[in-house]
Amino acid sequence: MPRTGNPDYVVDADRGSGSTAAKRARLVDADAYSDRVGTREGLRQLDAMTEQMPGLNRLQRDRERIMPRGTTADLGHPRMERKLPGAADVRQPLSARQRNARSKARLETARAIPLAQLRAQRDLVTRPDRWQATNDALSEQTGDVQALPAADQVRIRRIDRAIQAYERRNDRGHVLYANVQMPFYINDGNLHGFMTNNFEPGRRISFDRYTVATHQLHETAGQVHDPRGRVVTFEMQTRRGAYLGHSDKVDSTAHLLPRGMEFEVAGVHQASYRTPEGRTKTRLVVQLRDVTPGS
Amino acid sequence: MSPKTDAQKAAERAEREDMYFVNPEIFAMGMPLPRRTDGSDYAAPDEQPEPR
């Protein structure tokens, strides 16, 4: 039986102040971690009460909600729900057809939404200061947007609505990749053991922050310089978020996941992936399934 | 509110159709950026290129 993580500490993959290239995991005191889990549950209960409140239309409910609701369109076909690959499967670059379809939906969404939403979303992922301040504030408040200053709330709700606008146009599932940097004392010698001990199958993890991911393991793996070997890649199955990548002309498949997401660990293994040049490489991945309530 | 001029409409359309990239500066916030050497091969940011 594998040794479980330290009973005094929990590894919170989303607590450190990271970048779009990598989240930064932080060790959190076990009691403080439990408090944060309880706080999130309370916030979700408040959202459930908002949904039950009579006399509000959907727009008003969205304004009162703390976590953004999932607004995904129905699947176009059962095969369009992408499943997590098996441990022995080689991850391939996204096909040109997939990239073109997603890029088209991105453009259609950008043409349709209010400019204020488009600008808020663009500022988040193109301004380093905005990315850091927004996500640090959300993490500090355990995802409670209503605890933030009014101007920040307005901006965050605009970003949420921009993501939701894409979700409404998207009839596909996603398998996404995001790097997570483990604490400083982890290196390539103990990374695998550390991950299997602390991310056992069935464990639930929460992202209070927004997450930038990509649809291609080779693209995410190339975004970090990791000489110590302390970066793993989360491989996430979800229907949420907005594509911010390009068509097949550019090797860019960025995807912005909303805040307030919850995932369940499905497994940890060394995964092989193929680059566009045809080389095969490996990367330690933690597989996650989206279990966000209301997604 | 006065109607938008053609120039304003064109500027708005251009803004909506701008397929911007996630800023590489943000990539560099977490750690130094790797240097692309060939295709999708990357080297350490401080690594000297091999003499040809």
C-alpha cells in the first residue's frame, strides 16, 4: 500500500502565485486546507440557494452567484466528448480540423460578446500584472468573488461571461494540459513518488484561480524550463472554458479555464507524447476529471 | 448616443478579430523562459548555443 501524504500538510496545487505557464503548488497546513474546503462548500451552498430564490431571472442569478455556472452546449456527438487517454497511449498534437473548428468558435464568440467582456478577458491573459493580481486575490479569498473590491468583481464577472459565451457555442469536450510546479525540495528523483503519495486516485482538488492550459502536451511541456524536474503536467478532461488558441497555421492551442473548478484525480503516470516533428518524449502527468458542481 | 462612424466600426471589428496570444511575459513570470532551439526543442535560458 503506498504511503499517503504527510498527515500535517496537504499539497495545494493552486495555492502558490503562478503564471500561465505553470501553477505553483504550496504545502498547506492540514487544518487550514480543511477550512478552505469547508469555505468552498459553503460558497457553493449559497450559490444553490441563489438558484432556488424566486423572482430572479438568469442574469440576476448570475450576478448574485459566487462561482460561475457552467454553460456548455450539448455535445454535438458522443464521440466529441474526449476521454482521458490510457497510460500507454501516446498523446498526439491536436488535428488541424480540431484546431480550425475551435478557432472558428473563438472568433464567432469574439464577434458576438460585448467589447467590455472581450477586453477584460484579453487583459487577463496578456497583462502579467492583471493575471497575478486577479488570481492571487481569488486564491486569498478561496474563490469568493464577493469578498473582492467592487471594481474587481465587475471585471471578473465580465471574464466569466466571456468564457460562458464560448461555452455556449462549444459542442466539444476537451482534454487539456497545464503545468504545476511542485515545492522547492522536490526534484526528478522524488517527483513521481511525491505525486503518487499526494495525488491518490479519487482525491478532489479545487482551482480558485483561472487556469491557462493547452490542448497539446508537447506545447505545455515546452512552456517551462525545469532543470530540477519538479514540474508535472495536469491532464484534465472537461467541457468548460474558452479556446484562446489559433487555427492549424500556428502551434498555439491555449485554453482559458474558468475559476472555481473542481477535479477528481484519476491517476498518475509517465505519459508519452509526440511532437509535431515526430519525436516521442515523456512527461509525468496527473490525470484529472472535471467534477465541478453544475458543470 | 451618436451612431458610430465607419472608422469606429472598422476599429471595433479589428479589435474583435484580433487573435491575440497569451503574453509570453506571463510565461516568464513563474520561471525563466526556455529558449526554442529547433521546432519544439527547448534549451535552458542561460545555455550557450553549441559552436557550429
